[in-house]
Amino acid sequence: MPADFESLLATRAAAAGRMGRTGMVLAVIAETVFFAGLLFVTVAVRRTSTAWPPPGSPTLDGTLLLATSALLLGSGLTMVLGLRAIRRGSRAGLSIFVLLTALLGALFVAGQWAQFKHIGGWQTGEGQFTVLFNILSGFHALHAGIGLVLLAVLLVRTMLGQFDAERHVFVSTATTWWTFVCLIWLPILATVALG
């Protein structure tokens, strides 16, 4: 290939990477606003309640809640370690940490499903607590699911050798999404689940 053509490809790839990174930042901002709205509604409902959760509400499995939260936060750490590994040029390190992140993330989502079943799903009547918990944790699980798809794509691309110390924009972009998924769980947990 002529040097000019290689230079053009490199320039276009860099521009696409910047656009992808900007797009992900904008997506995270939009989703943060979305969750802020849901959390605002939850806080408003909590302020009108004399007790939280209201009497008669199903109780969350506290051990499961703590375990799944620890799994999710641990997955955030492994994702950051994967990004650091590829920045040092270690594809093997990236593969291991992305696989760990995906495993921990999948266990978190499975734990959320178990929590949903534990409180009776949607079958528990019109309780404000149940509805708010299911809406917030359900939307969060959807975002975690999107993150798991990103992680699967990332793992395949890593195995194909598409990333190295200089080329890892997609890794950085996926890390941004997964970090968002991990961090947004904390206000959800504090607002809905903690009494």
C-alpha cells in the first residue's frame, strides 16, 4: 500500500475513534439524566411515605443485594484493569480482565433477576416500593445487558488481535459505558433499597 493511503486510513480511523468516544460520552450523559429523573421521582415518593419501605412491602434479600453490588463494583475494577493492560500492550491481560468483567456482570444481572423473583416480581400488588425498585433495577439491568453485549464484542475483537497499546479506542469506550453502569447503581441502591 502507498504511504499516502496508509496515512489516510490512519487519519480516518483516528477521526472515527474520536467520534465514537464523543458519542459514548453523550450517551452516558443522556442516560445519567434519564436515571436522575427516575431517582428524583423515587425521592419524591419516599418523602411522602411515613416509612421506607412502606409497611407491607416485600423485603429485599439483603445478602443477595450486598453480594450483587460487590460483584458489580468488582466488575468495574476488572474493566479498568483491562484497559490498563491494553495500554501497556497486553492483549492477554485485556482478554482475561474483559472475561472476568463479563462473568461478574452476568452474575450481577442473574442476582438482580433472583431479587426480582424474591420480592414477587410484579405480582405483589400496587406497593410503591416494589414498583420503584423493579423499574429502577430493571432499567439498570437493561443497561448492564447492553454493557454485556459491548463486552462480548470487545472480547471477540481482542481475540482477533484488533487492539494494542496504540489502538484501543473501543476498549476505552466500552470501559466508559461499564463504569457508568457500575457507578449509577450506587444512587439507585441508596435511594430505593436502603431504608
